[in-house]
Amino acid sequence: AKGIPEQLIGPDNLWVDYASIPLGAIVNTSAVSPADMPKTWKDFVKPMWRNKTAVSNPGGINGLSQALAAGLKAGIIDQAWLDQLAANKPLITPGAVAALQMVATGQATLGPIIAYTQYANAKKQGAPLAFVFPSDGFTALPAPFALVAKAPHAEAAKLLMARVMTPPAQAILSLKIGQPGTMPGAPPMAGLPPGENPKVFILDWKYLQDKYPELLAGIKKTFGT
């Protein structure tokens, strides 16, 4: 894991993030014209999306609240942004899959924070969806792995983990799966618009450990969940 940023390595090297999980918005293309497609984080909370936005529980311990934590840390959203999202009366679902299904079926028209891999799977099945990477930068969650203490096949596990960090495997993660590898030299992920290279804000465990409980309490208060 040499060369991986410090924030993507666990304390005492207990784990390492081999890839990241990019997040962005999904839009129902049957209900939203190209002219109305959102492009930035501010666009995601415009009044036009009132009662038309689907999200998983913002106050739950889940990918959405962690993505919000990453956005708050990066400064691409703030409390005013959260207040605007809450004011739009989002349809709160049990999880990201349910939020995606609501947008795909037209019960909602916007899902502001969804994993790219979830979108890609739905798109392959014919869902009328478009994915938006915010032009001011997108958040991503870490994808860690670790060797369990006293693993029965520790040496085999070490070989597999080493393989995942090789250039060919990192390229597969980025180009085929949609989860960019974290090793230096890993190619940019597939799905980015041609010529665009927006900033990526990956949530790091130290910030999550120190700030998440406080942030989660604030998010719950904002959304009343």
C-alpha cells in the first residue's frame, strides 16, 4: 500500500482503502429535460425539486450521512445547504436502493447522493436515469479491506490483497467496476464526462471517528429523523 494517502490507511495499518465509492446525483430523464439537469451541489437543493427528491434516511448511520459528512468537511456543502434540502421535503426511504427505485420509477425525479455503481447497474437494466457528478467536486466513501486476526488461510488472503493493489486490478476497479483504485497511477474511473476531472473528496476515518456523532446529531435535528 505504499504511496496511498495517510487518511486512507487505518490506525497501526489495521486496514487500507483499496478503492473509493464515488457518489453523485441521479435524475429521471423521462421527467427532467436536459436544460433542467442539475450541475452543482446548489442545483440539488433548488426549489424545483420540492417533494420530488428521494433520499435514504439522512439521520441514519449509512452512506448518505457519511457522504454529507465528507461534503461538510470539504466545504462543498454547509448547514444552509442541509436546511434547503430539508425544506424541499425529500421523500425519505429506508435505504439507497429504495431511493434509486423511486427515481427510476418516477415517484421522485432526483436522488442527490447515490453510489455510481448502483446507478450503473440500474442503467444496464434500462432505467431512465442520468448520473451527475457535481462540477464543484463529488464525494466518495472509502472501500477498505483488512486481514482478520487468526484467519485460517492468512497467506492466501495476503496474496489476494496484494493482487488487488496491482496496476491491472486497480485498473479493473476504476474502468470496469466504477470504484477508482487508490494506488498511485490508478486510472480515472469510467463514467466521468469527457474532458472533465472534478475534485474528489474521500471521507477519511479520522474525521469520521472524531466528528461523525456530532454531525449525525445535527443532521437528525435538521431533518427531524
